[in-house]
Amino acid sequence: MSPIFNRSLLDKMISPLYKLKEELTYHIHPAGRASLAILGDLRDCHQGKRCFIIGNGPSLQETDLTRLRDEYTFGLNRIYLLFPQLGFSTTFLVTVNHLVVEQCVDEILSVPSLKFLPWSLRKIIKPPLQSDSIFFRGDRSGGGFTTDARRPLWQGATVTYIAMQLAYHMGFNQVILVGVDHTFITQGKPNTEIVSQGDDPNHFSVEYFGKGFRWQLPDLETSEIAYHMARRAFETDGREIVDATIGGKLTVFPKADYSSLF
């Protein structure tokens, strides 16, 4: 290819067009319009309340999650594997990673929680959906904390960051993290796609990304950049995010003793 018209230049030309197409499609498609309307209704609907964002780390097995039965809770990705043990479902379920959606779409859609799903994966999810499923738009350009979920949300290399932006959008005054261990036994280049060769040692269940499951290695550095943005956004507005993960390695947020919260 000519050095004047190379792949990098082509990508720069296509990207704005792709974003414009996604924007228009979201506002035109019935599922997109319905999602915008529901997100509008959810704006500040839980103002002044607290919620828990439940990660998927092994520490969940040391955490008495039954105490969250009557709390507002955000579950992430395959947290539903824990629901039979808990005896209840999280209030919300958030997923964004394409590998998780591709391999688990039927399981995700069967979860009896209010679900937040990425608009970019609508061809896999196949809208229109039931009324308990809401599409949000992702922002691949990178950077920023979005306070209004009707606008694109940056992933920040972790679905937890999407949940933080949704919690802000809904008006929650305090967000409490549990199960966000922020450490992985499996090592390698961040964002590399791999296939699990056996039991999963990185999550609350060995079946989470069990043998044969395709997943991406974590990018903890980018996640920390995103978490700092979330902390600033909450604190600027007089709100807070605290970390009550048992034994967690994340140092961005103030720590809280889980048992003292009830």
C-alpha cells in the first residue's frame, strides 16, 4: 500500500464514520430509542442512596453476600453463576466484553435482573429485547468518565468502570466495591485473547472462565487510570466510592470494613 494512503490513515478516516453510523443507528432503531427512554427515566432515580458493585474475584467466597439481599447491587458478566448459592439475583447486570457476550448470550438474557448491554454487540444479542434489557453505547476513543449514560461510556478496560458510570447516572451517593480483587494469577500481555486450559483460578468459581472459554487477559494499569477518573468524578460531586473487598489489592479508593457496613 502506498505510504501516502496507509492503514493508519484509513483507520482515522473510517473511525469518525463508524461512530456517526453507530450514533444514528442507536437513535433510529426501536431498541436504541427504547434504551434512551429508559436511561432517561433512570437518571438520578436513586439519588442519595447507596449501592454495591460486586466484582468477580475469589474473595467473594469469603464475603457474606447474603447481607446484600435488600441492597441495590450491580453484578458483572457471569456473576449469575453465584445466584443459586445466594438465593437472589443482583438488581442490575452489566456486561460489555464481546467474548463474554458471544459465549454466554443466552445465559445473560435469561438472568432476571435489569440488564445493561453494549449496543455494538446488537447483532449477537439480536434486538428488540425484553423490557429488562437496556443498550448503552461504548466509547472506543478512550478516556473520560461519563456522568450521563445516554452518551457513550468508556470501558476503561473493565466492566466495573461501566457499572460506576451507570451508578453515577442513577444518582447513587455511595458506591461500595466488593469482590474487586484487582489481582490475577494468570499472567501475560494485557488484552491478549487466550483459551482457558482448565479450572479458572482468577474468579469466584472455577467454572467462570473454565476449560475452553475464550477470554482476554486483564489490563490492570488502564483500569487504575479509569478508577482514578471515577473517584474524581464522584468526589467532585460530593459522592464517594469505597472499597470493601476482602483482601483486595486495589489502592485507588478509600477502604471500608465490609462487616461494619450493616
